[in-house]
Amino acid sequence: MILAKTAGRCHICGGELTEPWQADHVLAHSGGGVHAADNYLPAHAICNNYRWDYTADEFQELLKLGVWIRLQIEHKTPLGQQAAAKYMAHDTRRTLRRKRPIEA
């Protein structure tokens, strides 16, 4: 039922959903949203993770910032080069943390 609301597409990015997908709260639970089908829309896990608990206005600001910094990177401005290097270092550390084997 939830997946059918968007014809099998992520409500955040619009991409096609394949397994696994997540039911995202339209109104965040922390903001008073309920755990009910009427308050869920389907989303990619990564989209839902990055949307996190932001309001619509906050998320739009993040999107605008992301587009702006991407242009800085594409145009190879000093700021763009610095941002790209710092982001790659951050993403590498994040990826390595998630790939550590679980100790028994």
C-alpha cells in the first residue's frame, strides 16, 4: 500500500525502488507524526537516512547548499577543491568504520 502511493518510486529522489526500501515518515515521529500508513511514503534507505529529521525548509537548504558546492567542485574553484578533498577524506573514514568486522 505504501509503495503504491508513489508508483514504486522514492518520494525523496524519484528513483525506482528495489528491495530493500524504507517507509519514511511524512511528518517525523519526533515532530508529532504517528506510526501509521497514512504518514508513510516509500524511500531508498540512503535517501531516508540523509533526510533524517530535517524539516522541509531545512532539507531544501541542504539541497541548495549541495548543488552550490557541487558547482564549485565542477568549476575547480579553490573552495570546491578544498571541499572535495575534505569530503572524500570524510567519506573514506565513514566507509571504513562501517566495514569493520564485528568482533565476537
